[in-house]
Amino acid sequence: MLYDLDGTLIDSVADLAAAANAMRAGRGLEPLPFAAYRPHGGSGARGMLGQAFGVSPGAAGYDALKREFLDVYEGLMFDSTRVFEGMAAELDGLADSGLAWGIVTNKAERFALPLARALGLQAGAIIGGDTTGHTKPHPAPLLEAARRLGVSPQSCLYVGDDERDIVAGRAAGMATAVATWGYLGPQADHRRWGADLALAAPGHLLKSLGLP
């Protein structure tokens, strides 16, 4: 079993938004409301900077803004981030059933590893966006997670809240599920992504698999 991190296992957008608003404050700008940031939580720095400053990768000054954002975020990423309610029980249920699970995220290891430790996420494998040299939707991170868990890709289910998660999972030969409680993206229609399952809440996966 493999999971995305932000928007699937953990609700981290409050800290991402706080970092973006801290940057706005440093430039004499008013903070944006949390609701403006939430749909973009799965896009990390790109999503937050797009909302906060209307810039995107490739724009002049974007790389400097991204470095600043990541430094600011690193200093406050533990402030409000929490595991989604019900997810800890789901992970315990998987462990009790003898099923290995791991995390595959586009978040760099610099952030993903300490967050997982701090939140008690005892994954059998944690693959960050910089672990393999590829990020989702490339399948390489998912295939590496399966390798580390010692399972075949065809026996894996990948759960995520973004279309690129579903694309990556299918490219890796895995079954896929949408975490509909996640960030999903602005104006996203997950029904068009082609996932095998749509999960309404943490814990529903266990029911789908026929586990207690």
C-alpha cells in the first residue's frame, strides 16, 4: 500500500499558507485568506507562490522566491500540520493485517522525512521528490517504493489526492485510489482521472479491502 503525503496522509496546507503569507508580510502585503491557498496545497511551493504572488516556474525571480519560501516553510512546518483524522487507525489496521505501506511524495526528503518522524508515520519506505531524480507523474518514485517494500508494483495500491498521483500509479502498473478529502486542485473533477477507487474518508480503504 502506498500513499501520497500532503492532502492524503497529512493536512499541511495551513503551514504552507503561513509561509506564503509570511513572505507577503515581509513585502508589506496583506495576508491572503486560507481558503485561497487550500486547493493548491498539493502543489507545494509552486501552488503557494502562484497564489501569493501570481508567479509560476520559469518566471523571472521565481527560483529565488521558491528558495525563500522553502526556507521559511522549514521553520514552521510543524506548527499546524496534522495527520488527517482517521488515518492513524487506517494505518494501524494495515499493519495489523500484515500489509506493508509506504509514502511517495513530491515533497523533498528535507521536509518529508522529518515530518513523517514527527507525526509518527512509521512507513516501510518514504520516497521524496528528490529520491529518484524524478517526481510524479513519473512512475519511478512509486516503483522505487515498491522495491524497498519488497512487493511487486502490480500488488500495490497507490492513494493520492491529485491527478498526477493517479497518472503515476497507472504508469507504474498499480491500482489507484483518490483521497477525496484532500486538496484535489482548483476545479478538479476526480471522476475524470480514471482511478480504480474514490475514497470518501480515511478508513474507507480498509472497508474496500474487506479488512476490519
